[in-house]
Amino acid sequence: MRRAGVLATLLCALAFQAAPANAVVGGQPAAPGTFPYVGNILIGGAFGCTGTLISPQWVLTAGHCGSVTGAAGVPTPVAWPAPFYTVAVRAMHYGRYGRDSDDTRIFPLYIGYPWLVRGYDVGSFSSDECVGDGTTSCAAIDKLTGSRMLIGNVEFRFPLLRPFGVSGNMYGPVPVEVAFFADAGTAWQAGQRPGVFGGSRGGVSSAGVAFRVNMFGFAVGELDIAKPFDRPRQGWQFGFNLMPGW
């Protein structure tokens, strides 16, 4: 008898359990204007959720509607319109340590790549810059190489057309981002110390502007114009790369 009572209780619970949250029971399409107190809330031009007009200037809606994280976890309010100016900062150290860190069979690290310190691409050096100092064949390039490196970058980013009010959306018809940047870096080997830590190994720096383009969702290309401050014989340098990944 007791087992029968438990079974009946379970059957009742299953029969009267709540419908799924996304279920609509007995709903019918409504013509526009039928429910004037119901609003369609748009966030960034896209549908966010519905809300109820509780006064001429106030709309009541679910808490996750204005949340970056949605209904999962702790709701995080979204700021809109989103600020289109961004300041990005990066500091990166990479090094090889140990007995064989400077083994000549290992290709040295190079900080002049356009995704590290722009304006010092190895293919941009001319013969008049590549003058030996008695210990190396090209001191200008060799000071960019080592088994350890320290990189610092600062960028001020914004969509190309957004500041001019061309579009209310973030990027508008042209998906291009502009970035004013400042790069700096130093490379050294075991037994050396970079100048920023009181050593004698100098670094390099540059500044300029970069344009990033979404290439049909396949990749992001970056065209940059940089002024390398440690190349007095050279002016502005142009570069292009597919690795603007920070």
C-alpha cells in the first residue's frame, strides 16, 4: 500500500511539472498594436528581448536581457551604446633558458617582426644600415636578436567610420579598425642584461598607425605605418601582416 502511494505521488508530479521555459501554451500571433504596452527591446540594433511598458519612459524586462552573460551565472549589465574607443596594453616576455639556450643550432629570437615591434622587419634593412662593428656583420639586426626578449605595446583603437557618425552600429559598412600604437622591445642572451633592468643591452621602439581589416571572415589583415626611432637613416616604414592577434 505504501509503494502504491509513492507511485501515485510521482505520477502526479510528472503530470503537473512546469512547462519548459521556452514553451508558449495556447499562444496566437498578434497583429501590431494589439498589445501597445509590450515593447521590442533592441540592443545594438539587434533583438534583445521583450518588455512591458510600465510608464511613458520606463520598460520592465527580465534581468538577463541587459546582461552580457545572459541567464547563466551572475548577470553582468551591458553598457550601451558601447564605447568605441579602446586602449589596449600588452607586456610579453619569452625566453630560452638552460645550458643550450644560446646554441647556434637554434634559430635566434627576433623582435622586429610586425606583430612584435613594428618598423624593424628584417627585409626592410638596407646595406648602408648593415655595418659591422668588428664583432658582427650587421649590428643593426643583431641587436634585435637573442635567446630572450621583452616586448611592450600600447594601442588606442577605434572603428574607422564610427567617430564620424556614418553608422549607428559599431563598424558600419566598412569593417576597418584604426589603431595608434607605440611599440618597444629588447632582446638579449644569457650573461647579458637589458637596459631596462640596469644592463647594457639596449632596446628599440617605434610608433605609428595601423589599419585592421576583416578579410571576409577568413583572416584579419593589418597594414601599419611605423616610425622606427632607432633607425636614424630610415623614415616611415610600411608593413603588412596577418597576425594582429592581441
